[in-house]
Amino acid sequence: MKNKIIGTFVCMLLIVTAVPTVDSLKNSMINSTVSTTFFSTPVIGRDQNPILLKKITSVQNNNSGPYEGRLRVYLVQPLSKWKNHDGKNYHFSLLDFPFITDCPLSISKFDEDISIEYLDTYSKTVNWHGFINKNNVMIIAGVYDARSEIKYNYKNENPFYAHYLDAAAGARPEETAFNTVNENFTHTVLVDVETSTKCPVCPIMEEALSNLYKTGEYPFYFINMVSNKNKHALYFMFDHQEGYSQAVSPEAYFDGGYEILVGGENDTNSYIQKIKSCGKRDVHDLNLSLSVAWKGYNTLEISIRITNNEEVHYPLKPVAPVNLSDVFRKGKQYIFTSSTTDPDGDDVLYMFEYMNYWGDVTYNSGWLGPYHSGDVVNTTLSWNTRELYYIRVIAKDIHNEVSPRSEYTSIDVG
């Protein structure tokens, strides 16, 4: 690629064993409540969906399953307190995931799982408290498909589960924002950027994205994950199961990994092409609104509403693989079970798969079946090495409509 400079980063092992100094938001408090309140309709601009805040009566379609997605909410600083390697301030650096109330190390989860029936609306309000400035804080929300593809990043290594974006919005205090849908974009695009203050080529990507964002020509947001300054960014970007299994820095993931850009690329057209490519994607039809209110005393009220406007005909997310053994031994066979249902009652095929912690050992059973919708299925698995493994199962109906992957079951083979 023309004018391209690649900046390498330390491997995951070094980061785990020598965690960098973390400038975290200590003493922050999060209070979550599920709200069914409908917000007043604000002025609607030309790029906003005109039916976004219209209260819709739920009409249950017996042949439609729910939309299963992953809601990821970012709290960012538009002008960061952290400086890039060139001494300039970052823009839109991650501070926290305000909808996640537990330590990511204990739950390895950065998104909230959501399930929305056809024509129903998900609504939630969170009060977040921390050390922030009203004039220098922003909330960005992304709704990602629960279905995923296994993709690879730098040098076709480090597999990760790519969940593609369906809708996004960003708002500052006292604003209500919407997912953009227009003649050129099916949705607002999101870009997650792995970066470090110690990376000499990272300023190139920061400057390119920042300048492009300032033009206002394209509906997109970007989030700088400054991994050597923020623990949430570190855990998310390098997580092998729920994050991006990050390998190098800088690296940009457009729409959850649909497009990936590695290294200090200073040609703006490279970013524009990937944003446009993502913007043309066929996404699930959702209405997304995001409202942010300043409540005083460093407290934000964050309210999100998501309406599902499209029927779903793929099987539901299967049950995580089950085996009741307490101990797993190398070379021994174990039976794992799972099940799911199909909204149309179609027969279902299953594929069990596993990955070791580092992602360099992968296996799948191939498609098993078909089985009747709702039937419990099983397969036999065994391992030749003593390691930690993560097992998932995925399903598809006889029309090749693929389900989300199940949650993983972790086992430690001794």
C-alpha cells in the first residue's frame, strides 16, 4: 500500500505479564435501571430517521424470531487528556464502558446482550458517575449483530469473532442523536482504533481519522483505544473471545472488523474507501436513539432506545455447550450437548467448535444433522494438549440461515 508505515506492538503475553500504568477512572459508580419511558421528539434533521421516536405497538409475528444483538456503549473524551507520541492530544479516547457494571477481567464481556422481538422497542437508562467535564465528554453507542464471523487481523493471524455493526449514534450532554440512514449510508459507521502513546506511527492514523471526521462528509465515529493508558481499552482490544485479539498498533476495525486497516496509513482515501464500504452494507433495520443528560455532580444520564423493524428467520442463539464433568483430561472423550429452536420450525444443523486461549488452535466438528427444532444434540470432543479451551456451538436451518454463536463454555484440560 502506498505511503504505508507499519508500527509493530508488543505481543499479548508481554502485556499480560507486565501490565502498563493505567490511568483509570477510580471511585466511579454505575447505577442501571431499565426504563420504558418514551422521550419527547426533538427536531429531526435530514439524516435522522423520522420514525425513530414514534411509539410502536408491539405486533407479534409468530413466524419471526427476535433480533439478537450486542449493545456496546463507549464513554469518550473528545479532546483527550492523553497525548499521542507526537505530543498532540488524542481525540475521542475511551474512558469507560458505562453499561458494563463488572470488571471485564471477571466477566470477559464488554457488550450487553439484547433480544428484541419484531416491532418491539428496547429501552434502558443508566446513571454514570465519574471524573468528567460536561464540555468534554461524549457517549457513542453501537448495536452489533450477535451473529459473528471468525476473522483474522495482522498477517492473517490472531483469530477473533467479528460482530458487524447494525446501527450507531453519538451524543454529548443535553443532546439526542440518531443512527444516520440516507441515500449513501445504511447506517452510521464506527471505527475502533488500537493505539498507544508509545507508538511512533500511531499519530498518522489519529490525524487522518480526526481530519476526516471534522469534514462532516461521512456519518462515522471513531474511538481511540489507548491501551497503555486505559485498562478497559487494553482488556477489550486484546481479548481473544470478546475483543479483537489485537496483534499490532495502530490497527483500525471498521464496523466491528468488516474492514481492517493496519499501520500508519496517511492516505485519506484508504479510510474513505473503508468507511464507504461499510456504509453500503445490508444491515438489520433498527431505529436507534441516544440521549445524554447532565445531572450535575459529574453524573451523566444515558438513555438508549432501539426498535426492531425487521423480521428474523434464523435459529435462536444455541445453549452454550454443556458437559457436567468436573475434571477434563488429555486424550479422554467427553460428550457435549446443546439445543436451539427455529422461529419457522425448520430443521436445524449444528457445528461445535473450540479455540484455545491464544487462538492458535482451532477445531470444528463440521455441520451435524439436520435435527428437529428444539431437539437436544450432542457431539464428542477430546484434546491432545493440556490447555484452556473455549467451546461454542453455532446452528443453521435447512435454508442456510445461520444463528448467533452460543456463549462459550471454558474448560481447563489437565
